Amino acid sequence: MSSLQTLTNSADLVLVLDSNAASRSIVISMLREAGFTSIRQAARASDGIAMLAIEPCALVVCDSIFETEGFTGGQVLGRIRREMLLIS
């Protein structure tokens, strides 16, 4: 069983972070087709990080660049990792 298959429980929360609405929509459609039903989304990386502090997720799908905020996807995921360690 692949890692993705182990996450397709409908209770598994997924967060999609992407500044582009069309891209978010495509990713969310693909996740729903894969069996995910609990999906949150954010256009701004900072909003997504704040959402995670309130409700941790099983999976984060992140864009590679957040131009308006000056972050790369790697920087956002690094910040998420650091902050999740502080929360748990």
C-alpha cells in the first residue's frame, strides 16, 4: 500500500496552499477523486500556517512560490515543520 493510499481516510484533513485559485481548484479536484473529503485551502502561506496551528493536517500540498509574500514552497514547509514541532 502506498503512503497516499494510507491517507485516503475521509477523516484525514488535507491543506492546499497555492496563491493561484485555478491551481487550487485543480489540486482539490484531484484530491477528491483520490478519496479525500476533508480539504481546506488557503491562497496565502501565512493564512495556511495559521490554519495549521488551529487544526493540524495529515497532508499539506504546497505551491513552489508565493510571490506576493516572498516565500518559496520550501520555506513555507520548513516553517510549518518548525511550528508543528512546537505545537505537538
